[in-house]
Amino acid sequence: MPENGADLTPQSELMTKEELFKLLNIFISCGVDKIRLTGGEPTVSKDCESVIREIGSYPAVKDICITTNGVVLKNKLAKYKEAGLTHINISLDTMVEAKFQFISRRQGVKNILENVDRALGMGFQQVKLNCVVVKGINDDEILDFVNLTKDRKLDVRFIEFMPFLDNKWNKSKMVSSKEIIQSIRTKHSLIKLPNPPSQPSNDYKVEGFKGKVGFISSMTDKFCASCNRIRITADGNLKVCLFGREETNLIKLIRENRSEEEILEVISAAIKRKKAAHDGMFEIAKDLKNRPMVKIGG
């Protein structure tokens, strides 16, 4: 969470549930079969459960996922599961309460870890724990996160620190995936696992452990060529690259009552303009005109 919080977008500028599903109809008709609800924090939305349920009514959708901070999952997991949620990503960068409070401006490590175990016990297809590694903050906890996979069928994913507006990025704070792997190998034997096409994470398994560890090397080893992710922001803009400054205003087209065919043409043109690769961490850091991550979603 940024030190001074995040500016709230006026309600009138946000997509309504009906506008969201007008867009989802178009994407699903074009073959999109995996949908992730992210943030901000999706669990604070009063519509989250009903959105999951309505997405689940589309036979073509195979995976319904959510990325969450995990804070309020306790009383929501069963409802989300019944509504059709299949995958959960929980973001947690430290298991030390004092550091957690410094990073997130709140308490909650014990609660979040309990919710990880609750999710694992409820039979979701996959439960992942995302950890952004920052030198001098949580790089001393790498092995502790790996140990979470010993007796749990949990995927822990280590993510390289990426430059965004307001996150005070610099190269000295970044721990590369290569360095993280080297750190783990001082204690454990890692077995490389096959990666499905378009998966951003390189997955490994510690010999004898139930779960997996993955490494998302978006700064040191670009995977742009195989990335098939697109994002729709809460205010109805299309982003074809997480690091791209360009956005395409789709909510404007919906409110102008444009046809699905017209909107699809605009979406197609935006995707075709996507760069072959992002500009690299130093160029991105020089010109931070992108949204902060809290306004994009993971």
C-alpha cells in the first residue's frame, strides 16, 4: 500500500457489473477461458460472489481465479467455492508481523496464513502464494517461504521487484530469480518442472516436498513473447501489457452503445499494437507514467 494511500476513483467512472459482463461476453466469445478477478482488493466488492457465480455460468470458462491479500477470506471462501471459484492467489511478502505492518499498514500475518491453510483444505484446484522479494526487506525469508511447501500442496511464487509509480523501486533493491534460486540451493535440491505454454512462472520442486516453488523473472528474463494476458481495469480500460503506458478506453465505447463488433475491432487493434517486449527495467523506471500496481491488479 502506498504510504499516503491510494486516490479513490469516483463511482461514476467505474464499470458497473452490467458493463463488465458486456466486455466479458466479447472476450469469452473470442476464446478467453480463464478469468482472474484482482485488485485493488476484489474481496471488498459486494458483487464479488455474484460475479464469480455469473462467470461460472459460461460453459466455455474453465478457470475462475482471484488474486487477494487474503485478509478477509475466512468467511468468504466457502461462498466463493460454491459459486464456482477454482483458483486462489494470495499475496504475502513477509511472515514477520512487524515487517508486514511496515509494508501493508495493517496487522494480519497469522490470519492470512490460516486462510491459506483453509483454502488448501477446501479442494480448490490450485492455491498460490505470491511473494515479491525486496533486498533488505524480506530476502532473509526466502527459505521460510520455501518451507511452506514441505507439507502443503501449495505453490509459492517468488516475483522480482518491478518498477511502478510510488513503489520506490531501484536496482539495488531487486533480487533476481537467479539469486533466489541460488539461495534456495544452499539448503535444498531443486527439481525443474515442465512449464505449460504462456505460464509466466518457471516452476521447481524441492525434493521430497509436497508443493512447488516458482520464479517470475519479469525484469531479468522477459517472457513477453509467450504472454497471453490482457487486463481490464476497474474503470474500463484495456491494458495489453502490465508495463505498457498505453490504455484503450472500452467503457467509453460501451456507454456510447457501440456494437460488440465495433468494440471487438478496437480490442483487436490494441492487441496488435502490443510490443514484442517491454522496454526493460531501467527504461521503465526512468519514466513512471504507468498506473501504480494497486490500480492495475496482479
